[in-house]
Amino acid sequence: MQVPQTFEALIAVANQQDLYTRLVHQLNKDFHLANIDIDLHEAILPTSLKIILQDALYQLIQKKFTDYLNLLYIIDVPESQIKALDGEDLLALAEAVSFLILKREWQKVWFRNKYS
């Protein structure tokens, strides 16, 4: 499996394989498991998804860092990838982490679709 390296490529592949809705469901599921109130409608536009994720992560980093770490653990984002990010600019950090989350969620959805 080749994991897309940009947000646009990831969304394009998800739409091409009719898995975008499942990706949104997986995001909702994992955010709820982390007790983070985010409700993404299954028909959400990709640009809106990106903005909502980035904003939610920005707020978590600033105000609820423990919940942010718990979310990363639940989603299973590799710690090495998080440590490799520059934490100086919180907006850039939230954007980068949102893409790491989307990539990991995409992997879950893709594997579940392929092997079930």
C-alpha cells in the first residue's frame, strides 16, 4: 500500500476508492474514543474536514494537551513522526499533525476494506 503524501492526494485516493465516508466515520470513532467532542458529518467537504481537524488539534495543543496526547495514542500515530515535527509554530504543528492523523486513519480504513 502506497500512503499518499499530501492531503489532496489522500482525499483523491479515498474518493476514487469510495472510502471517503468510511474515513470520516473512522475519524469520528477515534475522536469519540478519546472523549473529544467533534462531530463530522459524512458528507463534509474535504476542505472543511481539513479546517475542522486543524482547529480542533490547535485547541487541544493549547488547552488540553493531555487529551491531545491521548488522541494520538488512540489513533496510533507513530511517536517518531510526531517528534520529528517542529513545535515552534502551533498552527503549522496542528496542520502537520492533522495530516499524520488522516494518513493513519486512511491506513486503518484501507486495510479494513481490503482484508474484510
